[in-house]
Amino acid sequence: MAKKLKLPLDKQAIQDLRAGDRVLLSGTVYTARDAAHQRLYELIQEGKPLPFPIENQVIYYVGPTPAKPGQVIGSAGPTTSSRMDKYTPTLLEMGLKGMIGKGYRSEEVKKAIVEHEAVYFAAVGGAAALISKAIRSVEVIAFHDLGTEAIHKLEVENFPAIVIHDVYGGDFYEEGVRAFQQ
Amino acid sequence: MRVIRYEEIVEKVATMCQEANFELGEDMMNAFHQALKTEKSETGKEIISQLIENAEIAAREYMPMCQDTGTAVFIVEIGQDCHIAGGSLTDAINEGVRKGYQDGYLRSSVVRDPIGRKNTGDNTPAIVHLEFTEGDRLKLKMTAKGGGAENMSGLKMLKPSDGVDGIKAYILDVVRAAGPNACPPLVVGVGIGGNFERCAYLAKKSLFRPVGKRHADPDIASLEIELMEEINKLGIGPQGMGGTTTALDVKIEVEACHIAALPVAVNLNCHANRHKEVVL
Ligand code: SF4
């Protein structure tokens, strides 16, 4: 059974999560992928304010397809997270509490997740039409010029995801595969 | 000499690009349903169910099954007795891709140059491979190839003495290293032989064969089956979260090669294994 979770995540909710848990997320998430991460990182380096309050928030690594007329958003599945690894520890230091993507994270990111009590979720890569149904509203809030890569504020309802890295250092990619290796 | 009009190709290509992205083939749907029966991991089953539901939504609502609508890759079999009137074949394909991707609200995922990285805005240029055949027909085979799985592909120049064991070991290495990043369950395309660039092409070409269809040569066919079993023992499973369905199929194409060479290429495809074919 999937656990229902409200976003932003509070401390207790994060501590209750374990690698392998299936969750349905409801609330606000911010989208950012390669180009937006680079800009956020540059702003932090320059000591400038970020275009959204990152503390306690969740970032979704996604670059959706353009919405058709009448659609809230186009297809919107996760992109490969490792491309964001370079920037993630800095964002976690700034108070980011969750990330949704797909695929492996670096050792530095895993360490930072434990240190800053955050969580890494995977959504099903390629289940982009299905996931788009969980997205209720979309608003571009920063870096408009980046198009699909701009930062969008999404309101989601019952967004399906799976916990990969928890605050205890759990790693579902490792544990899951170990259980089925022959 | 048969004449095929430029505009006809443009229209066909535009439709193919959209259909490939909206409708997953019957071969893949069957493979999903089969995997749902055999998968041992509960999470794995849940993921496969989501993929089935996802494909159904995409087909019903005419929306892309994946937000990475891919690079448009074509293998064109052109009969030597067929003439294209009104423009070049490459231009016609690119115009079709432009139209198909823009009208279909598909994502533009191509940058003009690999270092400057500015998006071309219309998903062109397509990647076009030509093969000449006898006759006067034009066959267009298209795949929308996603970046995640393509990025985890690999090629290695093995030594002839590495033999079949070396080939297998390398293929398993590539699949293992890809883990969740290539969006398993995968279709694994393998090229063996040829030379450096030909081998990569063979791997890509093998992916155009429908899932479940074995190679005509029984020895290659049994190597495909053997590899599939070994890959599924790796435990990677759907989305790399553990399970018994890592590959839905393995495809191999082989060709003659140099006496000193044994090139092997592994082109991974994700479960969004999008293919269309038309004959003009
Ligand atoms: S690897 Fe395939 S399924 Fe995964 S995001 Fe890319 S195109 Fe989609």
C-alpha cells in the first residue's frame, strides 16, 4: 500500500520514510533540471536570493512536453537525477528536503541526504502520461527564458513515487537488486 | 522508375513521429502483460502496471507516453528504381519531423551543436541511415530514441580470443552499469562484427525488430535467449529497484569483420520502445 504524504514535508514525515516505501505525494513541488540548477547554483555562489523559498521544499527533475490546448501540462515524467548531482549538496545545505527523479545519485549526494535529513524519491521513468494526471496546476515562477527547463511551481495530488534514499542511509536501488540477484 | 513526391514523405514522416510517441506497439504491450505475470517483485509489478496504464492513457488521449520524445532516428530502405521528386529525401524527412513534433506538441530535444548546446526548437535534424535495395519501394522505419537509455549504451573492440564469453560479459557489464538510469525493463540491442561505426549501427538496427521476434539464424536466436536469461538474473528489475524483469528482449545483429577484430556494441532501449514503419 502506498503512504499518502503532504508537501512540503515536515521533519517527522521524513524520518518515518524508509527506502522502498511507495508514496503518493500531494502539495507543492518545484521543477528544475540541468539549466535551472546551474542558475540556482550561480545565484547561491554570488550570495543572491533564490527565486523561490527553497527551505523544506521538494524539487522535481522534469522537462515536460508542451501542453496541448486544454491540458494543464504535457507528459511529465522524471529525468535522470545524476546530472543534478553536482549542485544538489549545495541545495540541501540551503534547506531543500526532497528530490524526485530517476536513477542513481553520487556518494556526495547520498551523504548530504543523510546529513541534512532529506529524502530522494524516484518516479517511474517513462510513466509520463500517467504522472501528468497527478499534476493539478502549473505556474512558471522563474527563468522563463529556459522554456521547458524554466522553474515551474506545480500543485500535485497523489503523485506516485518510491523512496530510494532515506535519512538513515537506506538505498533502495542496492537493497532491491540484492534481493533478486541470482 | 517510380516517382515518389517530396510532400508525401513529409506527411508520412509527420504522422509516424506522432504515432510512435502516442501508441506503444502491440509487441511491447504483450511483453508488459507477460512480464506482469512473471515478475517476482511487488514493487516491480506495481511499476509494470503503471507502464501499462501509462501506455493506455497516452494512446487514448493522444499524448506522448514519455516526456522525452527522443531523437528521431530513421532507417530508410530505398529501392534503386525509385525517384524522389520535389526535393531531397533528407530535407523531406526533416520537414516531416519538424511538422510532426510541432503539431503533435512533442518536446524538442535536439541541440544544434554539442558544445554550445542551443536547442534547435523543432527536434531536427533527424538521424537518417540509408540502405539501398532492389525494386521501386521506399520503406521508412522510425524510432523516437530517448536520451536516458542511449546515454548508457556502449561499444567495445574485443579481441577475437575473447570469444562468445567475452561478448556476453561485456553486454552484462553495460546492462549492469546502466542500472535504473536506462529506465528498465529494457530492450537490449546488440551489434557484433562489422567495424567500429558499423557495429554501433547494427546494434541500433537490431532494435527495429519487433519484441519477441527471434533472429533468423538459430545460433544467434539461441544466443539472444541465453543473454536474456542472464540479464534477468542480474536482479536489476523494473526501474532498477530489484526484480526479475530487467530485459523484455535481447536483439542481436551480426556482420563480417576484420580477422583481427571483434567489435561489440550494446544499444540500450528503454521500455518506451517506440517504432513505426511505413512503405511508400
Ligand atoms: S530512458 Fe526512455 S522511458 Fe526513460 S525517460 Fe528516457 S525516453 Fe523516457
